[in-house]
Amino acid sequence: MRKIHLGILKVFHATSTNCALRIIKEKKMKSGTKGMFGAGIYFAATKNIAIHKCAVAGHKYEQIFICKVDFGNALIFEKPFKN
């Protein structure tokens, strides 16, 4: 296991028009209730991956947000972690 600083990255988030308008109005994104790694806000490295993730999750893709996100520090596991 090693710790690295990811810092600020440009990432993509695909969503419906209704959700996009709510994000713009409220000036924040709300965490979903489920996902591959649990509840959260999911971003992708490319526009195409964001669209694919949105479709696989069964959501309607209509809009793309291009975001700068500070991912801070991350723990990198080279093999499965067991407690």
C-alpha cells in the first residue's frame, strides 16, 4: 500500500437535463444512493466514459459537466486489502 497526492484533476460527469439544471441552481452536486463503490458522486476521466457509466447505471444522459475536482490524497493498493 502506498499513499499518493492526486491533487486537482479535470473530470467529467454525465447526467439528465433535469439534474443538470438542479446542480446549476443549487451550485452543488448531491451524492447518489448507490453505485459500484457505494453512494457517492461519480466522475470519469473522459466524456465517453462518463456517458457509458451513466448508461450502465440506467440513467438518462443528456448533459455533461466538465469539473475540476481536488481528489486530495489516495491510498493505492497493489493487491486486495484484508483486515
